[in-house]
Amino acid sequence: MVAAARVGTAARFKASSVRLRLSAIPILQCALGAALAWFIAHDIVGHPDPFFAPTAAVVSIGVSFGARIRRSVELVVGVAVGIGIGDLFILQVGTGVWQVALVVAGAMACSVFLDGGTIITMQAAGSAVLVSTLNQEAGAGPARMIDALIGGLVGILMVAVIPLHPVRRAREHAADVLSVMNKSLIACADGLLEQDSNKVRDALSAVRATQKQIDALRSALEGGREISRISPLYWNSRKRLERIHSASDPLDNAVRNTRVLLRRSLTLVRDDEVLDPRLIDLVNQLGTSVEVVRKMMLADPGEQPDQAEATRGLRSVAKNARPELVAGAGLSAHVVFAQIRSIVVDLMVVCGMQRISAMALLPPTVPNPYVTPQE
């Protein structure tokens, strides 16, 4: 038990360290952006308390690495709406309990009417609260609006000057997903061979948990596109980013098909359905081939293997995925067989092959009526 606790603690520490490493540059961007926004608003523009400048810089950069330009615009609009409505109400009705409620409701309603975005609405509400509760001079709204604008622009500047690599983060998320697929398919093959439902169930749970990585991949691609547009350092990365973007949907499809394969494999084991050993071996081969695709995803441009090399294992799986493997088998075996073929096609598309070309590599599942059988 003590050993298990140590392993769990070590795993959590490793996961935390990875999160910190991935967020190191956004943290640096936020820290420098906040300081620079304060300096510009306070020392250059001359505003005595430029609270909104560093706040806008931090929020516009964000640690989550999403669509930052839109976030910056929404932030500035939200702050402007909140400050404007707050100042207007406070000048007319003063401060108090019901005034705060009225200011927040008015700012949020106006923001929803203008856009409906969460950031605009929340920033408008927060800014309205600050204006209506802090001891600040009425009519100072334009200065605070300028501070928010300064912060938003500084945030965009930090993203351009100290950018995250627009491709590396997306590659790492995609590789994480492929790593889970690799281990889960191999564990599934072991579970089918040993009739161990626990192994198959654990593999299914692991693949089901990859949705977070898929969502992170899509967010990283969206953020990477923005960086490749605004940062001259990474203008040459746009083609590589688009290649990964084109692989994101087939990778998502491969994960979904893997879930179906694992669910049916679990049913196979629980129902003691007879399964051709060659089909189990094919699941294991597929898992091994996924690892090759994962390495290709992580490789630098000069180290990436050509398409034929990257898909050699997948081509072998496709060649051996013949209908005789499930001749006379039950429904679950047919589903596993079909999902193997689907996953192979999805992963070949991830590697850059056209879907129609990948499908052409699969043996036909029905006889061709136009071909005369050989004697």
C-alpha cells in the first residue's frame, strides 16, 4: 500500500511538473505583460491608479492558450461597457445596495445584447461592480477605458514578442492521444487473449478520458494559428500547423472508433464469444503501429519519416484485415473487425494519406461480381 501511494504521488508530481512546463511561457508573458501595461499607463500616460491596465494584459494573454485576439477584444469591450454604464448610473442614482444590483444587471444585459460572449458579459459585470463600489472619482471612465485598451494591446504584443511555439504544443497533445491509443489497444489484445475483462475495461476507461486532450489539441491549434499570424518568428510554421489541423478530425475519429472497438471487446470477453486468434494479433499489431504514428507526430520537420515508412505497419494491418477472420463469428467480433479497418484508415489520413487511397488498401469484404474466380 505504501509503495502504491508513492507511485501515485510520483505520478501526480510528474503531471504537475508537465503542466508547469507547458505553462512556463504563458506565465512569463502574463508577468511581463502586467508590468509593462502598468508602466505604460502609470508612467507614460500618467494615470495615477491604472488598475485595469495590468488586469487587461493578464486576461488577454491567459494561461489556457486559446483564441487570444478575440479574448482581448472581448475584454476591452466588456470593460468599456461596464465602466460606461457604471459611471452613468452612479452619476444619476449614487451608490448603494440596490444601485449595485441595477448597475450589474444593466451592464450584463447590454453586453448580452451586443455580443453574448462570456468574457464580455463577465468583464462588464466586474467592471461595473468596481466602478460602483470603489472610491473613485465619477467621470473617470475614459481613463479606465484607456487603461483597458493599453492592457489588451500589451497582451497581444507579449504573444507576438514572446510567443509559444504554434506547432509544438499541438503536436504534444496529439501525441498524448496516440500514446493512450497505443497502450489501450495492446492492453485490449492482452485482455482478449487472456479473457481478462479488467484489462479491456481499464483500456476503455483510458481512451474515454482522452476527450480532454482532444479539446486541448483543438484549442492549441486555434491559438497556434493566431501566433503564426501575429508573430514574425513563426510565419514559416503555417503549413506545418495546417497539416496538424487537417489531422485533428481523423485523429478524433480514430479515438471514437477505438472506443467502439474496446466496448465490443469487453462484450466479447464477458460473453465468452469465440474469436479467431489472428484477429487478436491484428489488434496488437494496430496498437504497435499507433506508436509509430505517435513518433512521427513528435518528430521535427527534418526528422519526419516519409509517408510510406510512417504507414508501413498500418499497411500491414490493412492487408491482413480480411473477412475470413470473422467468418462464422458473432456480432461483436464483426464490430471489432470493422473498427480495426476504420481505425487504420483514420490513422493513414493522420499521416497525410488521402482517405480514398487509404480505403483502397483494405481487402474487399464482399466478392467482386465482375472478377471471375481462379480455378
